[in-house]
Amino acid sequence: MNIYYERDALCQGNHAYWNKIVTSPLPANDKRNMKRKTLVSWSSGKDSAWALHKLQQNPEIDLVGLFCTVNKEFDRIAMHGVRVELLQKQARSIGLPLDIIEIPYPCSNAEYEKIMGQFVKTAINNNIEHFAFGDLFLEDVRSYREEKLKGSGIKPVFPVWGIPTDKLLREMISGGLRTVITCIDPRQISEEFVGRELDENFLCSLPKEVDPCGENGEFHSFVFDGPMFKEKIDIFVGDIVHRDDFIFADILSKNI
């Protein structure tokens, strides 16, 4: 039982009257009394990191973990090329459990969907209500995620969707996010950008046709510091490698 007092609108002279209001608490299982259990799709890069940061500030969200797909053959995050040990350091600094979903190489779309379908079933059994994604504006990607989760009981959420990417990147930078470029597509952007920290100078030097957040696949990143972390991850840039039409910077921890 909750009790509070409300000032009566009718006053006489300098005297105010107070009404005693008695209300019943919400049942323990009432959804209005519960946060939404949420898993974040984690890529190790800036967009998923900033989506997480947004959710950390949302009182209706209960962040219970991260999940990330990893290339089983190379033991690295697909496309970003980030080592698993660095991924694990990120999760420890964030303070959330990490589900690593191993994907074979090569991997057909059918096999990928089977593996992800199994993960969704596990999430359902764990009463997960939301999957959060760091997608920005690609409608086909969002539609794919929505279609695959349709009818599952898990709702996809997109905390950074629709924010103009130049504005979003500056918000990230001013908010203390620090990230290094781990992979570039040389058909869209020059090799000089790989291995660089993504800062204001990086943004100003991007060609006008390149999306500021690399949402069209121009580049991928690794976050090593920011407001979602308890502590910075000390890193350095190792070898630059050309593989499968992309150029990767091997990011290494100073304290592996």
C-alpha cells in the first residue's frame, strides 16, 4: 500500500487542506513494474558502442548482456577483424556477460541463419525481450532484422537509428568515445585511413562521398575508450594486412 498527500485546491484564508490518498502497488509481475531485458548486438565498433551508451541511460532497459559473431577460422570478429581477446576486454570493461557466436568460414546464408536461429531460441528461453542494434539508416538491414525476429517475442530496437551521421559522429567524439579504424574498403576509401584514430581530424579529411560513420561499409572500427567503459583498453596498431579485397589493421593490446 502506498500513501501520499495531495494539497486541496480549495483553501480558506491562509489555511490549506490536504487529502490523504491511498493507492495499491502494482503486482510484481505487472510489466509496468519491470525493466525490459535487453541484449546488445556488439560489433566492437563505434555504432554498437554508442547504442549501448544510449541504452545505459534508459531507465526502462535492463541490459543483461552482449552478443557478437566471430569467424571461427580466424578467431576474429567478422569484417572488423578484431581479435577475440580484445572483444573480451571490452566486455569486461563494460561489465556485461558476452555471448560469442562462432560462425564457420566460409559460411552460407542458410548456415548463418540456422546458427542465429538457435541463439534466438536460447534468448527466448532466458526471457529476453529486446535485441538492440547499432544500425543507422540502411533500411534493408533493419528490415532483415525485424523479419528474422518477427513472431519470436523479441523486439528489435535501434537506439541510434535516423540520427544524421555527421551529427552522430561528432556527438560520439565530444562524448568521449575513442575508436580506431580496423578495416577499410579500398574501393571506397584510401588506405591512409586504416589504423587511424577516428577523431575530428579524421572526419574533416574524409572525402565528401564517404558516409561519416562508414555505414555503407567504407570502414569499420574498434572502440578502446568511452563513457560505456569502466576503464580504457590500452592498444597499439600492428601489421597492415590486405585480405579478401579489404585492408585490415591488426589491433593489439599492450597488456594481453
